[in-house]
Amino acid sequence: MDYKHQSVRDLVAAKRRGDREEARRITTGVTRRYDVGQATGDEIIELGQADVRVPFEAGE
């Protein structure tokens, strides 16, 4: 699937590497940016959808 936002592409890459810490950092960062009006609702929705759709691979 093609994702519009770089943060979402970064989250997907982190999950595919099994990097839970990086995935958590990305999710927290986007949420904080949304809370202060620097991220759009579209980005939050896309991030949530990718988080649900993409499983963590073996890693860590």
C-alpha cells in the first residue's frame, strides 16, 4: 500500500524491522504534533490504519 505521509512510511518500515521502540517514538511524535495543530487529521488516520494493518515482524 502507498502511504501519503512520511511518518506513516517510517512507522511501516519500523514495524517490518520489528523495531518497537522506533514505532512507539513515531506514533508518539505524530500524536504530539497533532495535539498542537502541526499534524493533520489525515495523517493521524493514516497512521492508525497502518498501525493496525502492518504486523510487527520478528526482530528486537
